[in-house]
Amino acid sequence: MIDFDRLLTPGMGVWWSQAAAEPRPLVDQLMAQASSSGPLRLFTGLSWNDQLAQAISPGDVMVSYGGLGALRALGDTDQLEVVPCHYSALPRMFAEHRLPCDAGLLQVSPPDRDGMCSLGIGVDYMADALEHTSMLFAEINRQMPAVPGSPRIPVSRFTATVETDRPLQEEATRAPGDLDRMIAGHIAELIDDGDTIQVGIGSMGAAVLDALSGHRDLGVHSGMVTDGVLRLIDKGVVTGSRKQVDVGLAVAGTALGSADLYNRVCDLPFLFRPTSYTHAPQVLSQLSSLVAVNFAIEVDLTGQVGAEVSRGAYLGAVGGQVDFARSAALTGKRSIIALRSTMRGRSSIKFGLDEGVVTTARADVDCVVTEHGIAHLRGQPLAERRRRLINIAAPEFRDELAGAVRSAS
């Protein structure tokens, strides 16, 4: 048991790894002691800790780049402070201590013969944050692989450690539905052999990757790699042979998926790099074949994208959407935004964004895709954009959208 009460003082900032790399035993210990060591400012990204909302002390505040996973419940208690930012900005904000970084909690691989640990499948923002964090605490998990590309951290760098032998948490994904597959089929038409892809996560992301099984020599450069990428590697679809940089390698910051994916990352051509590399404009600008596929909650009739808030609740994040969309639109090949045409009985294609929050600007969107087709927006004036977007809206809402356009003109 680590004595966080002795090591931390009120007002300190503590970050920890996200998703499958979340050091749950350390987080649980911190939460159990937080009432005496707090109040604290906390930071993490995607959390699967379904007990977090109940465990966090009333005086503590969770800071994050979005409302992902278990963090959504904290929004109901006003303990979640969302920092709207591009994912590529996280390294700089840690360097400037604008995000909590007095202490960091990590899950790492066992030390090698030289006493060096790996961040394993969670390189991501953690690799950038640890450089600016004085106190590091590690869960040394025997089942965390030492992956290619991860920084090597001497075990002596850790203020305290705990040792575990537990499976990495798997992502509980919903299987793609018929609409997901219809949308994925349209997206597959926009991707050519030899392209380098970045694809968002979730059931629609899985459907897109499955729809690419007939392609050849695709490359991957993304924030996360999933089981869908693993399947494409096994089929010989993803080879990376035509990438402009990191030829032959699938580049990502973290792995998000099943035990099979985690167990095989060291034996496949994956390269795990920090956010300061995976999302860096100077890196992405070298990928002239980059196709970015990202997802939205709503899109307005000019092509503006909302991917963060729905009905007043923070459900998403800016994340890496803009980093990849802008690079794909400006120096790459194509920026694609996909969404189902309706959500909860309402049109997702709207005259104006309901929430008023623009995640991705219309200038960074080349195509919008729904189950009803593709709206090609690059180079199109506003009137033509409206016409094309209405054509891929749900049929029952097209007259209403057209009427809103006429009323506004």
C-alpha cells in the first residue's frame, strides 16, 4: 500500500494513464486516501473505472480533455472540468504545467535486465507528461508488454511501486449494426489502395476497418490501434509499404481492444509513440496519402462538425479529430466525417448546430457520410454544400431542412 496521504499535499495535481493502461490499483488506493490528502486536481483521459464517480472525494476536481467513458458521470456532479483542446496540445500544456502534473500514476511493464520499464500499450500523452512530473508511481504489471517505441523508464525513477499480475482491461465494444456497415461501405469507396488511414474508435470505426478488407497496402497512423487494425494486418491489407514516413509500421499512441491485440503487439509491425509525435503537424504533413475518418454527433448545413456535446452533456472530446482532419484536408488526401443521419429520432444533419459547439471547422471537412450517401464538400460554395448535405440527411427531415434554408435566405 502506497501512503499517498504522506506523499501528496492539498492542491497538488495528479494525472494517470488512460484506457487499458489505467493503473486501477493505484487509482483505487489514491481515491481511498484522497479525503485526507486532498483536495486534489486530477487528470485522465478515457477511463473505464465505473466506480470513479462514487470514489472521488467531494473536494476533488477531475480535469480532462473530454467527457469520455466513466468521466461522463462526473459531469452530473460538477466535478468534471473539460479543457477544450486539440490532442496535439496536451504535451505543451503539461510542459507549461497548465494541466495537473505534480504526480503521475502509470502502469508499466516489468523492468528488463537493465532495470528499465516500458509504458507498454499506453505511450500516448503519458510519455510527454512524465518528463514534467516530479513524482511518479508505478503499477508494475507482469502482463503489460514492453512495446516497440515506448520510452524506457528506470525503475529507480519511481517514488513507489506496486506489483500486479492482472490481464489488461479489454474494451467492451458494441458490434457494428446495419447502419454502421452501410456508412462504412460508403467510406471504403473514398479510400484507395496505398492510402494511410486514421480511423476513429467505436462500432462505426470497427465497421470501417472491416469494410477495407478488400484493399491493398494500406498504412496506419492514428492515436489508437484496435482489433480492426489487427484483422487487416492478418489479412495482409495493412502493410504500410507505401507510407511516406515510418514505412512498414502501424504508428499509434495506444492500443484499445481485446486480449488478443494486447498479447500480439510486440510481434507485429506496431510502433507506439508519444502524442508529441503521433499528432504532430510536422509529422502528419509528411503523409501525403493520409485519409482521416472521424465521427460526429451533429453536422450543420455548411459542414461544421459538433462531436463533443449532446443535449447539454459532454459525451465526447475535440481529441485528435482536428489534428488529423486538418492535416488530411491540407497536406494529405481527404478528411471524412461520418455520422448516422438520425439520433434519438432527430436529424443529425441540422440547419445550425444545436449545442453551438464547433469541434471541426467546415474548412477542414472534405466529405460528410451518412447511411444515405456521400456529400463531397471540398471546393463547394455554401449553397451547394447545403444542397449536398440535405441529400444525405434522413429523408423524413429533408423538406424541413430545405424550408429552413429558404426561410433564412
